[in-house]
Amino acid sequence: MDMDTILFWVMIAIWVIMPAFIVYEEIRERKALAESEAATEELQVANE
Amino acid sequence: MIQEIALGLLTSSVAVEGTSRLIVDIAMYFGLFVIVAMALNFQYGNAGIPNMGCAVQVIIGGFTVSAITTRLIFTLAGNAGVEILPWTSDYDWVYNSPVNVNIVNSWLSGKPLFCISMLLFTIAINLVLGAVIGWLISLPAIRLRATYLMIVLITMADASQIFGRNITWISGGTLGLFIPDIFKWYSGDRTIVMAIITLLIGLISFFIFRTMLNSPYGRLMRAIRENEVTVGSVGKNVTGIRRNILMFASGITAISGALIGFYFSYVVEANYQRALWTYWPWLMLILGGPGNNAGTFLGCALVTALRRIIIVNKWFLQEVFFFPIAYFEQILLGVLLIAVIIFRPNGIIPEKLLYIPGVNYRKLVDEEVVVDWRSASKSRGASSGISGIFRTLGGKKEEAGD
């Protein structure tokens, strides 16, 4: 296997990992936001 | 089965031609536009600065490669005893460029460390010069309102191209200038190495922007975007912050201009057109959704793939369409922009609310606040009237006004 082939697949790997990581992080942040909202709602209900 | 397929794919030799060439090309442009669009997202999506002058920032990168890096390489090669043709006068600088670059390339082929240090030097100098140009364009423009700011920045983008066209020692004027191949030491296809470096720089700039946006400074930026008068009234220097944002994003954007110069081994001002480096990144940003990085990435991926496929398959597509295919890209830009603004003004992935632990931000935003000045007490300093001023509809706060 020549160097070009290895680098080609490295490039593809970076290209796939980059958006996948960003989407994963986006989902994680949205989940944390929803959980935080739910927790605040619960706290408010408990205070009432 | 899957293991066999994976092994087969990995061990098969990939000749960088045909489809593989298209993939490398798309990856390269994706990396370049990710850098530009994320910097634009940083400026417009988060700080509300409508930067229509991305092309100025990109062109600085290209000019840095042609005017500084190439000169430095020529000087060092000359000092090392390489016999290159004269290059100091404007005429020699342009007309001896192909021969000189060819001579220097054969000298560079045995110096990988020198080439890598030249790449790092170019990136560093781009960050500095990009920031300087960001500061320069902010001088007349930063205090202007959004619409006027956009007009001034568009004009500056055109002005920078005119400078490049007419000042020969920058980038060879209308003829352009060849750039030494800093990957000459690599025996294979250098475009793959360039694509990897560009994607890595895109990834690093994503982390930088993400860290900044999640910091208190990021929240300050969003506050300026929402209401700069309020932020100014609490003692923040809005103009200074906007200038800093423009400078920082400008430095990052300039890197993409340098990378495209190295990718083509050639710099000409016509490569840095306003439409390509300002309007397309804007479409990517608006299509994906301003104010969030995932949207910017999605917009970049969609638009870049679409554009490169159209460009590469122009001859095939010409048979399908009744109008000249050369206009198809521009038509696509216009149609997509109009369609997105009409049907999805917030983009494919709308911006999410800020995550601040312990604060129900959505509820704060959803609350409707009505100010009823008539119920305020007339007497100065009376504390009883304060509660009557604000009557918040919804929730427990409604009782306060009644």
C-alpha cells in the first residue's frame, strides 16, 4: 500500500470524524439544555 | 464479511484521479470554506457583525504567500547558493517567476523541515496580518449601522482585488504569480497532504471558536448581537469588542487564503473574487443556520459538494439544461438563498438557546413583559410604586402587578 492511499484514507477519516464530533456535541448540548429546563421546572413546582 | 470489505478498501491502491480526485477536491474546498464560514458565523451568527468583506480577509492570505513567503524562499535559496534568475524588479518578478519557482522547487525537494517551517511561518504571519487588516477595515466601518457596514465592507473587498490587479509586486498583477511547492519533498500527490492540513486547521479553528463562544466573552458577543445599546449602557466597550471580534476572525480567515495559494501553487487576484469568498460562505451560513457550528458545517458540506459536482460535471450537465451551464452556479446561489430565506429563515439547524446551568433561559425568553407606566407612583422615591410598573403576564409574576 503506497503513501497516497494511506493519506487518502486518513483524509476521509478526518472528514468523517469532524462533522460526526460536531453533531455529537450539538446533540449533547441540546440534551443538557433540555435536562436543565426540566430540572428548573421541577424546582419551581416544588417551591410552589 | 465487513472486515474483509474494510481490509480490501484499505489495502487497495487509490490512484488520485477521476472520482478520488473529485473527493480530494471536495475535501480541500470543504476545509477552506469551513474555516471561512465558521469565522463568519463567529462574526455574524454570534456577534451580529454582518461581514460582507470576507474576501478582503481571504485575499490577504493569498497576498501573504505571494509577496512575503515566496520572496523569503527566493532570498534564502539565493543565500544558499541556488542560481535563480533576477526577481527584484517588477518585470523580473512576474516574467521570471515560472523559471525561478521551478529552480527553487528542485532545491526544496530535499528539505522537508524547511518546507514545513515555511508553512508554519506563513500561517503565523497570516494570523498577524489578517488581524492587522481586520483592524484597518474596522477603522472606518465599525461604528456604522449594519446596512452601511455591509456596503463599506463589500467596497473594501473590491478595492483589495483592484490593489492586487494593479500593484505588480504583491501578486504579479493580472498575470498572477507561481508559488514554490512546499510539498515538493513528498513523492506522492501533494494535494492530499494539503487537504489533510486544511481539514485539520478547520478542526482546530472549530475548537478555538467553540471555546470562545462558550466563555463569558461568547455570552457578551451574543448580548451585543441582541441589543448593543443595553450592553453599552452597562459599561461595556461595544465598538472595541466588535473590533476585536473582526480582528480575530480576520486572522483565522486569512489562513484559508494562504492554503488555497499553496494548493494551486499559484496566486492571482482573480482567484479571490467577492462572489466566491463572500457570497458563497454567506449562503453556507444562512442555509445551515447562523449562530451554531453544526449548522455551519452542514451548510458547508451541502454547498461545497453541490458546487464541486457542478463544476466537475459541467460538460455532462450542459446537455441537460437549455441555458449556458456557466451561469448555473450563480443561478443556484440565488435560488438557494431566496428559497432558504423564504422557507427556513433560521436555517436547517436553528440556533439553540444558551445553556447556563440553573437558569431556565427558554422560560425567560418566552415570558411576555408588559410595562404599565400608568400604575407607577407619581411621587419621587416612593418604593410602593415600583411593583406596579412591571406586570409580567404568565406564571406567578402576574400577581405582582394586580
